[in-house]
Amino acid sequence: MKHLARAILLFIFIIGESVNAQTKKDLKNKVISNSKLFKTNIDNAYIELHSLLKESRQLKDSLSELKILDRKCRYFYRKNMLDSLIISSEKLQKRSSEYNNAYYEAMSDIYMAETYSMNEFHDKAISYLSSAYDLLQKENPKSEKIFYAKANVLSSFANIYLDKNEPRNAAKKVFEEIQSGSEINDTEERQRFQYLNYSNLSNIYSQLDVDSAYDYAMTSIRLKAKNFPDDQTMMINYSVIGLYFKKKKNYQAAISNFHKALYVNKINGTNLNMNAVYMSLHEIYHNLNIKESAIFYQNKIKEYDLQALSSKYNSLKEVIKRDKKEEKKPLKKYLVWIFIGSVVIGCITIYFVKRKAKSTNEVFNSETVSPIPVLSESVSTEPILPETYHHLIDLLEKKDPAFMFAFEKVYPKFRENLLAKNAELQLSEIEFCALLKIQLTTKEIAKYTFIEIRTVQNKKYKLRKKFEIPTNLDIYTWINQF
């Protein structure tokens, strides 16, 4: 009877394992299907990710889980949603480290690098890319996945150089990628790889030489596989070709290509590089004196800029928080050694003090030196130009949401420096500080923001508490340091 019970249990176990294996296989097929959808419509693909992630965790399928987390990062990167990208990158980093998966850990470093670079922390971005490359160097050099990951590192280096306004250095990195393509034996696969690279090269050269950019875009198009749907790569190609015809003043051809780029964006759902298209179309319609279309694209530029500004603000908060956490880690690690070192130094100091006091029969007085305070960055306190001031006031009077975008063109480090003082600041508080920065009085702030004078005073009081501003220090004087 016992043998029969064991046989039944074994049978149940085998059936259970078989069902589990089939379920995992079904999940893998869903992930593959989602990957194909991601290439044609990232918004629809993203909708599926939540349920796929939940399923992968229930089945304890670590590889599928990492693929889905990576796809979420790619989605936020393509959408230019930096705030969501940094959070998703941290999740991918944590899970890939737990599962000891070097590839996805390197990918998380690449996404982190992109976020830091777009927030103008270029040195930090480069350190993340170096970390990614070191991880990949330890893996099998013949692995196809590792090869493409290294190519991603080179692409990210190119992006950082573009963010630093060094397009020639960015081009060098893409040329390195193109050269590495010789390692791909499969002809079709190599063409797909170079199709993307030449498109990226055309995008870089659009800042250097539009004629060369056009040639690279056409090379990319020739490498595109037949019947392959238009994707983000083609969106870049259409944009570059549009710029080429715009320079040649062939406005109809330019408009046609820019509209193709917009159409691909609408179908695919990618937002990268779209502002350049809006700006070009606004300029063309303005030159053609087609006012309605010019105004339409001017509004699209504002909408894009505001969305990017908000996302950048939130991501910067996360970047600063993350840096502060990393600063604390080595402190904990070396706390014991710091204590021991302090004791040793203290003992040696006391020994020599006593020795000197004994030899000179004089009282030894030690002098305490206060450390020099270091600001995150020196900030200009030069007065704002009258025409710039009037432009900002005009935006406030119109309740135009582009005020903060215009303000940050004048004071590009203002937000960053404030957040370095207090990373918990809300966007509304940053905006209020901007009004103080341009020296608006309490009455003027109340007038332009349509709130009561008492409310303005309360906001000032809360800022004093949040920043711990001394009561004897004028808040305008304090804010002027940023």
C-alpha cells in the first residue's frame, strides 16, 4: 500500500513538473511574441509587460523576468521618460545581480549611463559604461549576446559625446561599431546591424555635415531588409533626409520626409528625436508663411519640452538620491578603519604634544581649523538682462507653462543646485524658487500666480524650514546663490 502511495505521489510530481515545463514554454513564446510586437508598436507591447512580469515571477523563470525588465527599460528610453527609466534600471540591476546574470547587469549600467548623461553628469555616465564593459569582458567573447551588448556600450558612449556636444567623438564610436560588424558571419544579420549603425551615423553627421548625413541615411536604407516594416531607425533616416532637403530649400521634399518620420513615430510610439522634427517643420511653415501649421508645430515643441523638462526634473531627483546612497556605502564599510586610524593618530599626536611641552616647558595650544564650505557649483549672481526679464514676466502673465523652460535656459544649473541642497523638493517648490530668483516681490508673486498674499508668505516660510535658512538671512539673498 505504501508502495502504491509513493507511486501515486511520483506520478503527481511528474505530471506537475510536465505542466510547469509546458507553462514555462508558453511564457517564453509570449515573451518572444512581445519582442516582435515591440519592434512595430512599443505602446501595445508595453501594455503586456505587467502581466508577463507577474507570470515570470510566479513560475520563477528568472531569464524571462530579466528580459521583461530590460524591455521596460527600453520602453522608457524610447519614450524619453528618464524618471521611469532610472527606477526601472535599478530594478533590473538588482534582479540581474541576484540572478548573477552579467549581460543584464551590464545592460542596467548602460541605461543608468544614459540617464546620468542626459542629466549632464557625463563623468558618472562614463563610469557606468566602464563598469558595463568590465562585466562583459569577463564573459564568453564568442557569445552573440555579449557582442551586441558591447555594441550597445559603444552606442551609449556615442550618445554621451552627443550630450557633451562632441559629435566628432560620437562618430568615432559608431565607426568602431561598424568595424566590429566584420565579426558577424551571417550576411543578413550583419546587414541588420549596419542598417542601424549607418542610421546612427547619419544622425550624428546631421550636426556636422548634412550632405554626409544624407549619404549615410541612404546607405542605411539600402541595407534595410526587404519587407521589413519601418521602425525607429527609419524614423531617424527620414528625419535626416528631411534636414538635407530643408537645407537645399526643397521644402516639399523636406515636409514629405518629416511627415514620414512623424507617421513612423505614431505607428511605433517612439518619442526620441521628435523635437528636432517639430522644430524643422515649424521653421519651414514659418518660412512659407503658413501660419496655422507653424503655430501647430510651435505648440508641439512646447508640449514636448515641458514633458521632457518634467521627466528630467524627476529623474534628477532620483540621480541625486542614488548618489547620496552610494556616498554612504563606503562610509559604513570603512567606519571601523576610520575609528582605528583616528585612535592611532590621536595617540601619536598626544605623544608628540607631551614631548614638545616637556622640552620647551610651554603650554601647547592646538588650533581648530574649520573646513571651507564647498558649493556644488559656482553660480553667477549677475543681474538678469531686461529683455530676458520682460520675456519671463510676459510668460507668467499669460500663464504660459513654458515659463520654467525659458527660465532654465537662463539659469541651467538652478534646479540641479537646489535639489543638491534638498532632494525632496517638489516641482511646484522649484517653480516658486524660480520666482524668488528673478526677484519678484510677495505682491508680484501673488499677482502672477493668482494666489493670496498670505499663501505666498506661507510658501516662503515653508521653504525657510525646508532649507533651514537662518531667520536673520533674507530669503532673496539666500536664493541668489543658486
